Amino acid sequence: MSNVMTIAIIVLVAVIAWMLLNFFLNKKAVKELNQDEFQQGLRKAQVIDLREKADYDYGHVNGARNIPMTMFRQRYQGLRKDQPIYLIDANGIASYRAARSLKKKGYKDIYMLKGGYKKWTGKIKSKK
């Protein structure tokens, strides 16, 4: 086997290992909820919409507070540790990053809407 082929295989294995590690860390940091489960807990939770303000203003889940992912590290401190945190993003990816960040800071009761806002069919509020 040539050196190029060996290096390519090593890189491929490293990328797959990194992806698997992230997958398991994501699953450990946050519990995914389907729409019904998410809706059942809405009233008891701090609901955080991680999308940018323009998307949030266009439409968001009733009761959700906007903390865009780009501002999350500066603004998460306002969240209470004694109440569940429900995360919503556009498609279910940024919530993993936010959840892992919160987990590192000692937050425990973290949930996310599976599939993100794009899959949401419940009530919304918009600034029209």
C-alpha cells in the first residue's frame, strides 16, 4: 500500500471517530423530545429559541425567549438551573452545541425539539 493510501485511511478513520464521539457527546448532553413531549412541558420550562432575531421575529413557539446561538455564550447566564431548559433551533443542530455548553456549566435538565423549528406544527407567535 502506498503512503498516500495509508494517510487517506488514517484521516478517514480519524474523521469517523470524531463524528462518533460528537454523536455520543450530543446524545449525553440533551434529551430529544418529539412535538407532543415538547408541548407537554412548555409551561414548566425555560424555552430558548437559538435562531437569529430576524428568524425569531418572523415566527416562534409561544413563550420562547430568543438567545441567538451567536450570542449564547454571553447570555446563557440568565437561565435558571432549577428549571428545565427547552432548546429550539432551525433544524436540530445548534441545540446540541448549546446543550453541551450548558452541561459543562452545570445545567442538568436540558431538552431539545427533535427536528427543530422547521418541524414545529404547534402554536406560534410572530411580529407581523
